[in-house]
Amino acid sequence: MATTAKDSLVSFRNGLSLNSSEVNYTSLIIAATILWLVWTSASSYFRTRGRDRLPPGSFGFPIIGDTVHFILATTSDVGYLKWLQSKIAKYGPFFKWRFQGKPVVMMDAPGGNKFLFQKEGTLLEIYWPVQMASLLGSDSIVLQLGERHKLLRRYFSRFFDHASIGRYLEGVNRNAVQHFARHWGNNEESEFELVPFDVTSLYTFSDICNLLMSLDEGPQLASFLKDFMQWQNGLLSLPINLPGFTYYKALKARKRILQILEEYVKQRKREVAEGRVSERAKVDILTNLLTVPNENGEFLSESSVCDNLLAFLFAGFGTSSSALAMTIHLIGKNPDVYEQLVQEHKSILDRKREEGKDDVLTMEDLSAMRYTWQVIQETLRMQPPVGAVFRQTIVDCEHNGYLIPKDWKLMYNTVSSHYDPKCFKDPMTFNPSRWEQPPVPFAYIPFGGGQRTCLGNEFAKMQMLVFVHHFIRGYRWSVTDPNETVIRDPAPRTQKTIKVRKVTTSI
């Protein structure tokens, strides 16, 4: 039978027809595809549109951005402040730049600091540049995120609560008395010169080593301190792992430090197992780490113990040694501050003598050192030991009406916060009396903030108050160069000597 054109068309149409289930399935695929295309296009549109709302600033050179300039600037307080001020003059206190290939947003004070401290865990998480992360160690509490960080923080906080600080005071006071007897001139000298950081570093390092491992001052501690200083110098260095570079030397120093810590851990484990732990070592942090489980009944691994002992060494040494050296420097430049300190510490000792008590310091005495703490607070404002800390965004977020894309790095900066005239009147002036009133919230951040606030800040406060007390009791001093540039490596310190005279009449 002949086939007409109409028959052929019908046959072709029927050959392409689908049954009802196939039609439904295909319709779903088509609808899903259309929805996906619409969502993708809309998302792309809004994200692209948001790029017009990025913070002001410049990424500088490709890949390296402003990395080299920043690292060089941070070697001195003058250079660091000039670098910040030049950026702020161009873009304002909230600006973008590039560091080690990463886009970074410098946060403003106090609003940007508040944003960082309150949004961690929801919009942000901690971030460490590669050289810092590798030198601190993967098990260190400072690198942990989320629930792991919270678990470790709750566990370690028991070693730095108010009751623990009270127990540590006797040892810190004893260490201070021994320190001044050993390192601040011999019995024949009434006048001498020394570099403040050289002696404050010995004091704080012996304090923290005693607290952590019951390690006394001596040749072993001096060698340990030398390695530690080399390790610390690499934290803000260029991450070049080649002989001759600071980072390379720091990695070698870390290896030596961990070998020392591992030996202490193994030795203390043997002493615990054999019941040979001394009374003094029973209360140090190492013994507690090995004998006290966390809230889940778990003990830290040996590598985790070592990484966190290193983190505690860093936190307990770097900030306090720098703060004390700079306190000495700034008091030496301000004789009127010295006289007020003398009066405060004389009144504390007079009261103790009237009550028939000995000169050993108590927590009550520390509470009475109000002006002393104001002097230290003002030192920490003008010369914060930690210049900056990073976070990174885990989602797109907004601040000050600007978009900060996911995976960008955020940086809070203690120097720009502490020198902001909107937060601190006459910020270039050393004025301890400004602390008679509380600072603007989130403007003063020497110990960080939020869930990353320094665990040992109360121990550091006690340590510094005890040092200043004994220093004021026994010595007067003056700086040899009031205009000396303060260096940073990475914490601030001076290199020139001070002239010290022993006080013959005790206060």
C-alpha cells in the first residue's frame, strides 16, 4: 500500500512519543535544570555585584602584595606605625591588602575588633600564616578550631583560674627575689648598666619554665632560652626554608626544643609511674597534663603535650618579657611616674609592717597595686607585645557595608587600635592616669578577645606586678637614649642600656 506524506508524518511523530512516566521524568529533569541555571545565574550576579562593595585598598604587587614591605615595617615600632598610618591616610582604618598571596582586610577599631571577637565560630575561624602554623605545631591549642578548641580551652583553663594563680604567687615571688640578687649588679656595685630585655627575658622564662616543668634557672635553662629566642624570631619571618634564612633557623630550633620537651615528658611519665614525683613537681602543669584527663576522660598524646607546652612557653614568655622591658624603658623616661610608684609600694609595705606581717607578697597586696597596674596597662597600650592576629571568613560576610568574601583573611591590629585618637586621647603620650576610667570597649586588646582571649593573662599580670614591686624597692634608673627606636622581633624591645643605681634606703 502506498504511504502518503500524512502517514509518514504520523509514523514519525509516534516514533518520538513518550509514555506518561517518561514525560514526567523528563519534565522533572528539565525543571530542575532550569532552576539550577536560574539559581547559578542569580548567585553569580549577586556575587559579581558584591565585588563592587569590596573594602577600599590595594592588593599591590601580584601574589606577594605588600608582604615584604609589611615584614620589614614590623621590625620597629616606628616603621610599623608609619606603614599603618600611610594605609589609613589613603583608605581609612578599614582596608584591604595582600599578604603572602592572600587577600587580607585590616579591621577598624573598635567595631572591627568586636566583629572578629563575636563572630568566630559562625562567620569566622582562626588563621595563622604558614610560618606561624608550622612553628607552633599542629596539636597546639592556638591552631585548633570549633569543638576541639573549646574542649582544650576548658581543660587548660583550670591551670590559670584564680585559685591556681594564688598558688603560683609564692613561687613567682621567690623567683623574683632570686632574679634580682643574681642579675642586677653584684654586691660591690652600687651603679651599673644593663639592657632591660636581657634580664626580663631571664626572669619571665625561668618563671614559665618553673610553672610548666619545675625547671630552675641554670645552664640548661640558658641553652633552652637561646633556642626559644631563635624559634620565636621566625614567627614573622619570610617563610623561606633555606640555610641562612630566619625561618630555616627557627625550624631547626623548634626541632631542638621538641627534643628537650619530649625528654621531660618521658622522664616525668616514669616518675609518675614509679611514684617519684617531687612535691614541687606535683603541682606543675606537666604533671597535671599527664595525670588529669579532660572532661571526656581522655589524656593528651605526647606530641600534643609537647606542642602545647611550647604554646604556653610562647604565651608566658614573649608577652611578659617584652612588656616588662618596655615598662622599665617608659618609667625611665618619666621620673614622675617612678615617684608615684615608690609611694604606692611604700604604702603597701608600711601597712604590712603595721599589721606585723612579713614582706612576702599576697594576693591582697597585688590588688592594692592599682597605679602599678595602670602603668603596665599604659605600657601594653603603647607597646603591645602582639602586633596583630588573623582570622578568616568561612562564608561571605559584611562589615561597615562592605562585602568580605569567603576565605579572605581578617586582621585585627593592636597598634592601630591603641593609637586611635577616637579611642585614646593624645595616644602618643605615656599617661597611666588615663586608666582611671575604663577604655572604649574592644579598643584595648593586648590579650586578644572573645573565645581566644589569652588564657594566661592573669598569670602575666601577677608576674609583672611582682617584678615591678621588687624593682621599685631596690633600684632607681634612667635610660641612656630617650629617643631610642624600639625594635620588634616580633615583640617590642630596646637594645640600649639603662643606668641603674641601687637604692640604699629601703622603702
